[in-house]
Amino acid sequence: MDLFDFQAERKMKAEAPLAARLRPKTLEEFVGQEEIVGKGTLLYRAIKADKLSSVIFYGPTGTGKTTLAKIIAGTTKSHFEQLNATTAGIKDIKEIVERAKKNLGFDGKKTILFIDEIHRFNKTQQDTLLPYVEDGIVVLIGATTENPYFEVNRALISRSIIFQLKKLSKENIKIILRKAVYDKERGLGAYNAEIDEDALNFLADVSDGDARIALNAVEIGVLTTEKNSEDKIIIDLDTAQQCIQKRAVNYDKKGDNHYDTISAFIKSMRGSDPHAAVYYLAKMLYSGEDPKFIARRIIICASEDVGMADPRALQVAVAAAQAVDFVGMPEGRIMLSEAACYVASAPKSNASYLAVEMAMDDVKNVRINTIPPYLKDASYNGHSQLGNGIGYKYAHDFENHYVSQQYLPDELKDAVYYNPTENGYEKEVRKYFDFIHKNT
């Protein structure tokens, strides 16, 4: 490196975003993820002893995946290589592998290969990497925001330890923000800035566990706020709110958070909590979820969890889906909210759902010889001569429009599938069942 390169590197480091400058260099500086990198944990010991095997760091953005890889790079005696899966290809992998082979032969040192956003590698690229991980030519460190069990080659998964990083807590974010504002060496301490507790709490909350969002916001605040009469920059709640114009919601339509949120939405409706149901509905809509997907889940819940306790719930849900398709967004959110509130507030019964599940089991498992002859069709030529339809009792010819008659096949004649509850309209269904059985 010549003098010009050295000066250029220094300038780049000085002008790097706050999040990059403040990146921890050691495990002792690392904030959060104590279950993974706390003293005495497997990963902590492996990094300290420089005995790391292949690992995949999995978690939301801004939780420290790349930072951990950088810390490993700074502590290991192995050669360290880095790729970003969004721009790298098979050629890049092979070039690193060739260097790794030479290094292993020349000085006996392994090569650690860090691949950021490893889920972006396609199957062929992952297959190319696999034999070198198997042979120990490279030690893989993968980082991904997507569930690796869905996105990463199973063979690579089986040769790696998966570490799941969680969203940083509000306290974690506050620790990082204080360091950012007051650290004079790598932070913003030279600006003589202060951040009050309300602003700190607000930024820790709205960043939703993503340290990068919080750091970007406080950096904008310090760099754009004028000093007061005491020559200080004050980051108060108003300034903090201006720095983040929109609450950061952790929601990836293809990731775990998508499934977690829709699960919470359905369970809230099933659990008769319209407040929670509307919250999760709003979160999905705010994050750009497909309204048709939401409408389909409401329809399913209306049938599966409300069922005959309030048959109108299904009508409301279907009408809402049609209305959203007809009206569009953003007004469609009103129809979805109405349907979600109705389903959540309706009495609940899964009796009709259980009925078809039990019946499906019997269809699969019980061998049925024939349908009772009197229930068979007698309208086609010759069918009546075979005895089809003979002996059938027409219900409307009898009192209360009901007559006792076996409708199930002989093998299942005593089966009971639909067992009405005492909830909502289904209570009336049970009364009717009791009435007709007593009066026939």
C-alpha cells in the first residue's frame, strides 16, 4: 500500500457512515445476542480459541450478523475471504478456493470464507461450494435474513451450526445509541451532542430491533441540528421523530416474520380479540402484504373457527374479499377490518371443521361396500329394476319434515361427525337435533 492508498483508506474510514465506524471490533464490545456470544457460550469459546467450524448466522437486519463475521476476521489466524452473494458468482468462489488450497499447502492455514446474504446464491452456486466445505478447504460463515432451512442447500446446513440472532432489545439499542452520541473516537462525541431520554426511548422503539436504523437516525439528527446557545446539539423527541418519518416495521413477506404475523392474526381472531386482530391486520397492510392473501385467511378462519356458531361470518368474509377486489386499496383496508372484527367478535365453533376431518379419516381408512340401496339414484333407465331408490322415505311427507332413516353406509351407521356446540346459532341447531329425535 503506497502513501496515496493509505490516505484514501483513512479518508474512507473517517467518512464512513456512523453504523460502519461504530461496528464492534471485539466480542467484548458486541451488544446483544448474549445467548449466542455471551461469555462461556459455544460460539464465544470457538472464536476466542480460533477453532471455528462452519456456521450460518440467521436473523433480521441490523442484529449483528456481519459484525460477528468482522470480529472473527479480526481475531482469527486463518486467512479471511469475503463475498456478497448478490454480486458474486461461481468464478469468484473458485478463485477463493484456489487461494485457499495454496494457503493450506504453503503455511498450513485454513481459509474462512464469509458469504453475506448466502440465501441469494442459487442451487448451482451452493453446490459448487459444498465439496470445499466438506473437505475443510474453506470454513464457511454464512449470513442470511431468510430461514436457512428453506433457502440453503441441505448438505451445507448439515455441515454447519445454525445460530439464530434475535432482534435487539430496546435496552441494547439504547446502549448503542449512547455510545454513538458520546464516543469521541468513533462516534459523534466531537459534535458536543446530547440525546434526551424521550428521544432515546423513541428511537429504540421505532427502530424495531435494527441497530442500523437507529444509528442512521441519530447521525442525521446530530449532523443537521443547529447548536443551542450553550454550543450543544440537543437531540430531543421532536428531532428524533423528524429523523424517522415512518416507523420501521420488521416484516418480510417471504420470511419468518410473515408467517409469524399471519399466525398471530389468525390466532387473535380465533381467540376473540378484535383489538389484536386489527393490529396484526394493520401491520401486514402497512408492510405491503397482499390484501387478497389476508382476505383468504379471514375466509378460512370464518369457516374453520366460527363455523355454524355464526354462519354469517363466512358471508361477511367472502363479501369483504369481493369488495377489496372491486374497490382496491387503500380503502380496501376498511372492508378487511370489518371482516376481521366480525370474525374475531363472533361466537366460535369448530364442530363443522372437526366433522369433515373425522369423515375424511373414515373415507381413507374404512372400506365401504355400498351406499344403502334406497339412497341410490333411480332416475336412469334400469336402475329402479335393480332396487335403487325403493324404500326411500321422503322427509317432507312426515311430521316436522323429518323421518328417522339410515343415511350412512352400514359400516358407519353409528358414526357421529357433527356435534353442535352450545355457542351462538349452533345452540339452535342442537335444540333442533334434540327436538326431532324426541318426536320421532
